[in-house]
Amino acid sequence: MKIKTKLILFMALCIILPIMAVNVFSTKRAEENSIDIIRDNIANLTLSRAGSINFYFEEISASAKDLASSDDIRRYTSDSNSGMADISPESPERAEAEKRLFTIAGNDPSIRKIMIINNNGNIIASSDPADRDNTMSNYDGLFTIASGSNGISPMFMSGDDEDDVPLFILVRAIYSDSSERQGIIYQLYDTTYLQKLITNVQFDKYTVSAVMDTAGNLFEYPYNNVKTYSSSENFKNASDYLRSIVTKDSAKEPENYYEFKVKRGNRMVFSAEIPSCGWTMLNISDQFSVDSEAGKAESSIRNFSIIIVILSLVGCGLFIFFFTRPLDNIMDTLRKKLKGDTSAHFNVRTRDEFREISGVFDAVFEDVFDLEQKYKTIVEITNNIVFEINMETAHVTVSKNFNQKFSHRPKDDTLAESFVHKLRVHKDDKERFNADFSRIFSKVNSFQGEYRVKDIYGEFIWIMIKATKFYNSNDVPTKIMGVIMDIDKEKKSEMHLIQRASFDNLTQLYNREAFLKSLAQQIKTAESKKTIDALMFIDLDDFKFFNDQYGHACGDEVLKFVADTLKEICFEHGFAGRFGGDEFVMCLTGLTLYGDSGKTAQEIIDTLGAGFVSESTGVKLNIHCSVGIAFLIESGKTSEDVIAAADEAMYNIKKHGKSAYAYAKSHIPAESAETGIDDILY
């Protein structure tokens, strides 16, 4: 943090802290009072709208009661039960009753239909002509509705695809003068007017309003369906509270306020009972909305505090600006010098410590410039490529001779565009190259590695990279310096010597020593990974015939043909070698089944048997061989044990007619029954 900033902060805090303390105390009290007031407002609004809905239900209940208790309706219903009244669609009595029903339905748009049903379940009058001559099958269930909740049923869907809206039923029983049930008044209502009453409850855009009936069904926005409180996205987290309202199974009457947690904070449910039907008016609101409304009450206090804070900061800033101007000059000059501007000089005219500081910096930069020139000279005269990675800024610098060796041209000096990530490294060395740089960026202090990379001509050459990490006085790593050396000639010369020492000159297969070494390593791998690996000992049958009949040049051609065949068969699945004379060995790795080795042995026998045309003689030569097979894990712990087992199996073939294969005694695979050589298995 800059000194100027520190001074501004210190002086500002001396003024701001007291103001902030007063602000926090006063706004906290104002917020608490506002939250209580807002909650009371929502609760009162919920209660008020519950009263409006209750008044609506009382009105329609009273209307249905008046209809059910009217003398003409009671008499008509009683006569229909005894058969004294004509209930056919053409009867005057029915026409008179339906005229009254039409009048009531016409005065209330929410009424879908009104029906009068007698004790026999017959619809003796209806505002819907489609109900004529019909009966009501669930008459007893309707009378049950009439007996509770003031005759108002729970909500349900109409089932009409064209007009699928929530509905409810108002049922009133019709009694005679002697209090005997004569029938019921059935009024089917839609919820359009109820929707208007609920919408008027809206407190703000965060508050959701709904009405819950006695069955736990919710009527909420978008008001085109009903759902249970447990399936509503808005109310399902308050299921326990709403269940206690519906079932009334709590030890005491549920509170009119309930709060619960959701992922984004707290939510509050306000409820008020609608006595005329037993339904409940609900309002659910986010704590966020309440807090937002409460925040408006404290805005004036906060605004006043902000004005005071701004004025204080302006005053502090003006004072410190003039006080620290010499420091700005020093910092600007330092930045220019760090960017390489050697002509920049400090120009501080004050007579205080700032002038002394600028003089010291001038002397230090002169020494640094001298050291930098020496470093650049050393880098330019060396043949190796020198690089530097700044770990603080993630920038990379390389010496100019890098472009003479490699084709990579970075877009900028960032680490992402540098040779660390963009150099074309051989696929076999890429993982090790990345791992070495990752380690020096994290834990190790230095590394040295050899890799193959593409040079400016597109050919892979061997290079050696040595790198060391540097630390500052606080023991924090700041940079990595290293050198890239061209070791292509030395490396290829070394590899040529290794090649000559490991491979047979004639066949270019592993020689005896190299094969034994590779086999020993493969035995360890097979033991650790539990793989199926097989060794084949291959001896050519009657090889002496080729040398005696056609000469040693022809014999060499035979050996080369055998070697090429083994290379092709074990390509990427093992390795092969010349064990001596006309004896060959081959290791097959990663077999799926034991019997796969027998199939491979037969492939060798068949391929060699097909023969080739000798260049030196022009004669087609057919080669026969005997193959002994031993499995690495089962045949011994050393290379010598495994080879001895395969060699023994091969000699047993020689005794039984040659030109076949057999398994070593150490293991007889289950698949061998399919190979067709049961008579020579050991």
C-alpha cells in the first residue's frame, strides 16, 4: 500500500470511525423497528384479506341458505321425493324453480351452475340444461360436504381441457318444517373472484399469496391449478407448519407466523383463518424483501453519514497530495529506470529527507547498470542459451542465440508463450519435460534433464537443460535461471555405442546379454502387475542344410528372414533376441489368455514354413522350427529359469518330430486343448 494511501486512510479513519459508530447504532435500531413494523403490516394485511375472503364466503353461503330455506324450493323438493311433483324438463314447477336458479347464476359470474337435488339423487332443477333428466351418483358425499365447513368443499380441477380452472362447491341441505332432509342446493363456483381477492393481498414483488383449503390444496399464482402444500415450490419447506393447520393435530393452535430457512436465506409465512369455510389465507415473504423495506427507513441517516465521509476524504486527499509530491517524483523516476530508461534522474527540490533518498537511489542505480552490462556481455559470448523466468511477474527472458537454434517465436515474453510451454518436445520426453519444470516451480530448487526437441530445421535434437531457483532475503522464490545446451552429437554417439553393445549385428535383434537384461525387468513387471507374459525359445530345424547346400550367405539370409518375422509378430507386444547360432528367443507381453501364446507360436511356424525367395540363390526356401513356451511367473524367478524351462520344452519337440510347439512342464494352460498338440504337451 502506498504511503499516500496510508496517510489518507489514517486521517480519514480519525474522522470516519466516530461517525460510523453513531451511524451503525442508529441505523441498527431503525432497522429493527422497521422490520417489526413491516412484519406487523404483512400480518395485518393477511388478516384483512382473510376477512374479505371470509365475507365473500359468508355472502355466497347466506345466498345458498336463503335459497335452501325458501318455501317454494322446500315444497318443490319435498313433492319430488314423494312423486307428487312433475320434475320433467317441461313441467311448470321445474321451470319456475330453474327460473330462480338462472337469476341467481346471472347475478354472480363466478357461479358455473346451480342444481337442486332431491333425496333420490335426481337433479330436479339446474341452471345448466345439460343436467336435465340426470342423477347425482355421489349424493351422500355432497350431503357430507353440506354438513361441515359451512358447506364449502375443497378446491378441485374442472377436468375440462378448454376451461381447466380450479373450482369449489357450495352445498346447502334442504330441510322440511320437521327438520327432515329433503335434498340439497348444489352451487359450483370457479375461482376468478377469489383470485382477485388474493391478488389484492400482494405486499411487494417478493411476497407470494395463496389460499389453502381444508384438504391442504393451495390456490396460488398463476391461479390455473391447485396443488398440495407439499408439492408447491413456494410452500413445501413449510410443510410441517401447514400440516398442523390442516390436520389441527398440534398440541395447541398453530401460530399465525412461521419462519424457516432456505438456501438463499430465511422465509416467513403469515397465516390467517377464514372462519366461514375453514380455509386459510397465506402470505410467504423473503427476509430479503423485509430487509429491503426496512433499509428505506435508515436511508436518511446513511446518506447524511456518507456526505460527512466524502467531505472528510476530500479534505484529507488535498492535504496529502501536496505533502507527498516529492515522493511521487521519486516513484516515477524509479519506474522509468526499472523499464530501462538510463537517462531518467531524480529531481527533488525539497530540503528534507526526500532529497537525501533520491541521491542514494541515483548511486544504487549506477552500480546496478554496471552489473547489468557485465551480465549481458557474458550471456552474449557463450554458445549455450541462457534463460531467466521471473516467478513474480511470470515473464521469461532468453538469450538472442535461442532463435538460431529453435523455430519457436513467442508472441510476447509471458510464461504461457515461452519455450516452457511452446517448445516442440518429443512425445516420449514431453511428460518428463513438463514434470521437471513443474517440480522447480513448486518444490525442488534445481533440476537437470535431457530431452529431444525440434530444431529450426524441424529435426529432433538432444538438449540438456539445467535450471536453479533463486530466493530473496525473505526466503521467497523470485526467479529461475538456467541454461539450454546442445548435446545432440554427444548423445547420439553414446546411443550408437549402446546400440552396438545391445544388438546382434546380423539380425538387429537383442543379443544374448541385452535380451536377458530386458527379460529380467519384464519378470519384475509381470509379478507386480499380475500379467500373462510368455517366453518362446525358437530353434531352427536342420539349419545346417542351408549353409552346406547354398553357402553361408544363404544361411545369413535365413537368419535375417527369421529375425524380421519375429520383429513383425511381437511388434508393440514384446521383444525378441538372437540367443546364439540358429536359436532365437521372444517375449510376448500382456496376453489375454494362456492359449494366445500357442496361437502365436503356430503363426511363427506357419510364416517361416511359407518361406521366402533367397536373393543369393534365387531359390524359395521353406524354414522349419521347434518352439518351446514358458510363462514368466510360473517358470521361475530369474531369466535363466524361464529360458531353461522353454528350452526344455523345445527339446521335447525335437524328440517328437520337430516343426511344432509345446509348453514347459511348469504350466499347462486350459486353452491348450484347442491347439491340436495334446500328444506333445508337458
